[in-house]
Amino acid sequence: MNFKDLNLSKKMLKTLENIGFDKPTLIQEKVIKLALEGNDIIGQAQTGTGKTAAFAIPIIENTILNDLNIQHLILAPTRELANQIADQFVMLSENYPEIKIGTIIGGMSYDKQSKTLKNKPHILIATPGRLLDLLNKTEFKNKIDLLNVKSLTLDEADELLKVGFFDEIQKILEFLPYKRQNFFFTATFDKKTKKLSEIITNNAKNITVSEGKKTANSIKQEFVVLKEKNKFISLIKFLELNSPKSVVIFGRTKKRVDELTEALKSLKFKVAGIQGDLLQKERNKIIERFRKKEVKILVATDVMARGIDVEHIEWVINFDLPQETEYYTHRIGRTGRAGKNGYSLSFVKPDEILHLEKIAVDTFSTIEEILVPAENELKKIWNNKIFKKFEKILHESQTLENTSIKDELMKKYNSEELAFILADYISESKKYEKNIKLTPEPSVVIKKAKNTLDNKKIDNKKKKRKFLDKKIDKKIKQR
């Protein structure tokens, strides 16, 4: 089945084509058509199935542009997920410039959220705690009105219950009209989740998708454990040691992408950044430069992952782990295409090990641990570069007619001193030590639960790990 078979508008079909959505996933295929017909939906699906787009597409299609009320409310368990959902809506509504999307989440100032509401969003993504807080504040009563909401979506309903939002959700329902469409998505279904689904939905269509998306066998997946402050230095080491010809580096936020792009540019890498704030025309131009190999490194956010359809990508680097397994799958799926082998490398902070383990299980992947390249490994690379540049300078100097500078240098320095000066001038061996600082990103952490790998505990202090397989010794791999 294609998206054209789902009775979507030309605008939406064009958007899906632009961002690289070729065919609907199983849950999208099942949900979108029923949702457009006005049905309530209960969807049980793991991460990695494309469920966000499954409810986002019909919501956008059903938005009335000249109605300035909040028409659609989406509740998410965490601010990180709320922001990712908002980014997905922004991407999917790029051909609908009139549609306004807002977020109400903890950690944002009341002034900023007041401005969000003043902007009259058609679609509001919120965490229940902060939304209820605003609904109960006197100064916000005239700013937030949910009486015209046409659809309510609960994403990761089981997680909403785990973090204790049952009471808040029930209280929020009191502010909503009884007649509305409801989307209820969960990965697991226990008694509490079933009870909440019965409260939320009315004659809902039940849809179950049992599996997430597997990662391709053609992609070698590895990870390295390091601290946030060592990420950038380690990135430079991997790039210099292995010299991949075509790389996509994923950051979690727009700010991260912008900062990382500028940092790499300052070190003379051929790099460009791509994120949701760019116009489609600008994004297409950057992708085309990358396709033509004018740019060797592309730094991108998750929402751009599906739109990067370039066959020659050798490496994908997860500079920040994604919050959702689905995004991990989309990210590394940029490499290992057209029958070629691919490689993905994830930077993992010590408190993110369990999250990576969950990704490995959800995607049926084997992800091996390696070390950051050592200094002595890099010295060989730097020495070769120095000799090559030295030879180039000697070759070019033979064509120079003006020898005054050469004569002056020969008078001032002996041959040994000149060799040291030249080597220092052309050497790049310390460039990764430049004082480049990136804004730290918070870790992606999951609550400790029963271990998913044959009920065996992973000791985060141990340095030998291989997910979904026996433990192996670490090894530095020069690709």
C-alpha cells in the first residue's frame, strides 16, 4: 500500500514525498484511514513502528485553518517526548503554513507558555502536570480554552500511568467537550491501561502491531561509552583515524546541530547542518550538495532523518542517543543502502547504557562496544598527513620565482630549525584540542526494571559488553 491509497490531500502527499516517507508502516496503514473516517483508535504498538505519524497525519488533515481555537490536544509523559512530537508535527505540516503548533511542558517559564497560548495554536502538545497547572491558574483561565477540542491523543499511555498522571488526566477531561475523537496509544496493556482506555475512548477501533522495525543486517552497529565533555574530542578522533568519505551525524536538538556544525567548520571539515527551522528549499539545497559530495559531513536532527535519501553514506554517528527507538532505526537506516555495507557508531554516556540496551532489544540488533582511538593510533595518521603536505609545499615552491623569503629564512634558521617550524605550521595533530565547547545535552535515561537480556544484569562498571550476544573484549576498529 502507498500513502496515495489512504485518501490524503495533495498537500500531505507532497509533504510526505519531500521528507522521504515512501510507504506507510503497518500501523500507519491501519490507523490513518480509520482516523480520517472519524473513529476513535486504541493502538498497541512498540516504538519503531511509526505511530507518531499515524496520529499526526490525520490530525493535520482534520485541522480547520480559520478556526483559531485549540482543536487538537496531545498528552505525552515527558517533556522530551512532547518536544519530539511537536517537531514531527512541524515537519508534517510544512505545506500548511497556517497551522500553528504549541507545547506546554514543565521546565518552561510561564511567560513563554503565555506567549505560546497567545499565538492561538491549532494543535497543542502538553505534559499533563503542567497543563493542569495552567488550567487551574487564575491568570491563565482566559488564555487556555479546551472546550473546542476536536481530538484528544494520549501517546505512550502506559508511561503516562507509570509516572502517575492518572488523576491529572481525569481532571483534564473535565475541561474537554464530551463529543470528540480520541487516539489512545500504548506499548503495553495492563488493567490500569485498559481502564484508562475505556474512560478516554468511545467505540474505539482496536489496532495491534506486535513488532517494531528491525535494523538492517548490512549495518555494523557499535558504541563507545564516554562523558558528555569528551564527545567532541572523541568525534574528531574517530573522523581523523577512519576518514569516512560520507558521514551523517545526529544531534538531539536544533541547538546541538547548529553548534556542532559550526565547531566542525572551525576545524576545516566540509560540513553542513540541516534541521527543522530551515525552509524546504534550503534543506533540498544542502542535501543536493551532500549528494554531489561537495559536503562530506551532514549534521542533522531526528526529524530530518527520513528525508536524507543518499545512497553513498558510509557512516552514521549518533552524537546524542535518540529518545525513541523509532528514531534510532530511522537514523542508522541512512547507511547500508543499495546493497552496500553500512556502519553506525553511538556515543553513550554511562547512565545511558540501559537505554541503549532497550534499543538493541527493540530493534533486534547486536551493538558492540569499542574504545575511543588512542593517541598513538592517531600519530601515524598525523605523520602521514604532515609528510604529504610537506611534499606538496616542496613541489609548489619549485615553481616560485621570488626567492627573497627563502633566502631570508635560510640566513635566520638552520635546516633542523626550519624543519621543526614547517612541521608545526602544517601539523593538525592538536586541532581536536581546540577550546570548543558545546552546550551539554541531558542524558536519555530509563528506569531500571527487569533486565531484558535473558534476565541477566548488565554491570555498567564492567567494560566488556555486547548486546544480544556473549560478552566480548573491547577492540579498536579502524574501518
